[in-house]
Amino acid sequence: MTDNKVQKIDVQELKRLMDQNPNLLLIDVREQNEWDSMHIPNAVLIPKESIADKISEVCDNKSQAIYLHCRSGVRSLHAAESLLALGYHEVYSVDGGIMDWAMYGYEIVE
């Protein structure tokens, strides 16, 4: 893996950041069927297993902040480690994932 430590944020912080910056890059690293059942508006789907190959299609600036989420926060941690290993500098894993996001009543697309 990498020596870089993945930074974590909770869903409340993510919501605050998204309210301030509607163009924030949020990547959902779950699978297509999970995305189809519900997802966060304006998120981009790139399953964890594809993140290293597909990230440059949505972000070629390695200094841009990237926020990753999954169901609960485990897959996003692994995906974040992959991006740090590729040289991305500001990568965040959303602790609690979409489950916490929905639990707090934040908007989801079903």
C-alpha cells in the first residue's frame, strides 16, 4: 500500500462541504447495483476495483480534493489508499458512507 494516511471525514462534514461547493468531486466506489438502488446526488460512480484505471477520466489534477464513499466506509478507505499510491494528494474517505448519509436524512436518489 502506501505510507500516506487516509484522511477521514464524517457525513456531516461532507454535507457542509457540498453545500459550500456544489462542484465537489464525490466518488461512489460501490457496485452498479448498489448505485442503482440509491446514491448521493452529483456523485460519480467508479467501483473500487476500477478506481485506479478510471480516476484519470474524472480527475487528472492530482492536487484536487477527492471525496470517496461506499456503503459504510471500508471500501472507500481502500480506494483512497489506491489513489494516494497513484500520487493524488488530497483524498478523503467518508466515514459511515451512504448508510450514515441516509440516516441523517440527507438527499439521496432512489
